[in-house]
Amino acid sequence: MNFFRKLLIATLFFGVVLFSLTSFQENTFRDNDQSWTTKTRTPDPNQNNCLICHTGISHIRDPQSGMMQQIYETAEKAGFSNNECIVCHGGNPLAIEAEKAHDGTIKYFTKNEGPKNFYPDPGSPWINENSCGQCHTEQVSAQMTSLMFTEAGKI
């Protein structure tokens, strides 16, 4: 490998590490900060239509964490307190058939922050301003100017 190729690989590696550390610190802070909520929410998984088909799905965080409590709160504001999946993925929480459940989003998210359609992968950089970006605005905005995304300096 020539020098410039090694330099590019090292730069990309350190960019990923730096972005990961920034994300970890932000998420840790948010998970430990529960000052934004006055009650602990615990949705009833038996009332979550997504889990009829998607059995065995684990929470992305501890249900008592600040992040999950914020997701539960958003689902409650949207009128679907037991269907927190829609806060990141969109879709129709009232549908039981897969085609209808995985189509569009609820009316609340068309007028507020949140998914504008059904997103099987809400972390995709092409749409995550409507999913992850609801809470993680710094990380989402930083990705578009990161070295990994722009390949700045590539010869």
C-alpha cells in the first residue's frame, strides 16, 4: 500500500471512532437525564400491533432509560401509547396485515416531527432526520459533513 492509501484508511478509521464516541457520550447523557419527564411509562406489549408479527423483538434500550421513556412519550402524544415502534419506523399501527401496516405513517407525524413514511431501516442517512433526528439532531447533522460521507480530500 502506498502512503496516501494508508493515510486515507487511518483518517477514515479515526473519523468513525470520533463519531462513535460523540454519539455514545450524547446517548449516555440523554439516558441518564430524566428531568424531561414526570412519570415512568411502561407500554403494554400485548396492545402493540407491530409485535403480533414481529415477535421476539428487543427494545433498543432499557425500557426505563431516558431514551425509551422519550419514545414512549412521543407515541403517547401521537395517540398510540402502546405502539412505540411507529416513533422511529412509521407505518400504520392499526393495521394487522403486513402490507397495510408497512404503508405510510400516522396523521400526527405528517404535521409534527417523526417518520413521514414507513421506514424498515430508520437509521438510513437518507431519511434519519425524520427518525433518529427527532432526538439526536447533532449526530444526524454531523453525518452529512463527515469525512466518511463526503470523502473529502479523496484524490
